[in-house]
Amino acid sequence: MTAAVAPARAFLRLVAIEHSVFALPFAYLAALTAGADAGELALITVAMVGARTGAMAVNRIIDRHIDARNPRTAKRELVTGAVSVRTAWTGAAVALIVFLGAAAALNWLCLVLAPLAVVALVGYPYAKRFTNWPHAVLALAQAAGPVGAWLAVTGTLTGSGPAWVLGAAVGLWIGGFDLIYACQDATVDREIGVHSVPARYGVPFALRLSTAVHVVTFGLFVWFGTLVGLGWPWWIGLVVAAGAFAYEHSIVSPGDLSRVNRAFFTANGFVGLALFAFAVLDLAVRG
């Protein structure tokens, strides 16, 4: 039993399955705002986790040689051999098939648009090989979550404006903290030829840009709440999220990147869960 479970656990570590917490709450928010039922939420969950798992596995496969040259990533499973390339490809294929199956079960529009989401998700690791702005590609890929969830419920692009606003907010939110995360690899990236904003323009510039991006993100969250008529719980949630954003940016500086993981995982995970919780409270209060 242990021998059979170990490869599965190693694969889940490879794709960092727990990071699904970043995008899922906003997909749920879009879906619930559009009037999703329990069945649709279940299919959206399967689609989101499948897409992210497949994309993350492909990302790790494509980047395994780069990861081997970076001390921070040299212990990743494909580098150490804990997961074979064949196993990673198999897991990626299964996950993406599950994603496409869930999209087909939702509606024809989701199925038609699903390959575009896959292209954006899989394109991210290649972006760092030719552009200093791979974070923008990641933002584009992540923006698809709320939009896709909205379309999963409505089955039409008509009236989907709020979903695009929320999608832009989520994309910029994740792209903004990817700027912070990339700062810890700036020196190594320059040495091995990986492109990023911190590597090209410096850590101070990247951190300032991240702050500006998150200010725009917050404005888009405000806009979304206004568009769909969310009430006082949402605005309380935004105040809480603003505090988390401020904390995230206060603990990282060009001279001290030791708390990047706390900013990346703890603060950002809290933002997503807090906003979702207050939005659900608002929807419950309003019936």
C-alpha cells in the first residue's frame, strides 16, 4: 500500500496541489454570483483542479533543467527523480483530460473555450525564455478562472462583464505576487538566462511595480462589487483584504527577501479565502 501511495504523494507535491486555494475561491465567487447550483460548483471544482494540476505538471516538466541549476528549486521532484518524467506526463495528460471532460459536462461554450485556457496555462513556462514579462502571461492564464466559472453557469458571453472585471482582478493579483516571488531568483535568473522583471529591471523596481499592480487589483475588486451589487459584508472583506495586501508588501523589501514565502503563501491565501467568505456571507444575507 505504501509503495503504491508514495508516487501519488510525490506527484501531488510536484504540482503543489495545495496552491489551488489561490484561484478556486474566486471561481466560486463568480459562479455563485451567476447563480450556480451544487452540481455546477462540483464540476467547476473538478475543472479548475484538473486544469491547474495539468498545467503545473507540464510547467515542472518544461522547467526541470532550469530548476536543476537553481539552488532554490534543485530539490524539486523531477530534478531529484522522486517523480519520473513519464509519470509527470501521464499525470498531466490525465488531469487535462479530466479538465476537458468537466468543461464538456458544463456546457458547449466551456468546451469550445477550454483549449484556449490550456494554451495560456502551458505557455507560461515558455514565456520566461523570451520575454521579461512572464508574469503577464501568468496573469492572463489565471484571469480565465472566474470568467470560465461564470460562463459555466450562464452558458453565454452576454452579460458577462462582471466576470471579466473579476478575472482581471484575479489575474493582476496573482501576477503581482508572482513579481514578489520572482525577486528571490533574480540573481540566479540573470546567470542562467531566465527572463523576469526582477532579473531585468532589478528587485526594487519589481517590488514597486507589484505594489502598483495590487492597487489596481483592489480597485477592480471594488468595481466588481459595485457591478453585481454586493453589500456591506463584501466591503468589510475588502477592508480586511486591504490590510493583508499592506502586510504582504510591508514584510518584503529589496534588502530583505527572507519573508517572501510568508507574503506569497500566507498573505495571499488569506486574501482569497477572506474575500470569498465575506462574499458568501453577503449572498447569504441577501438570500
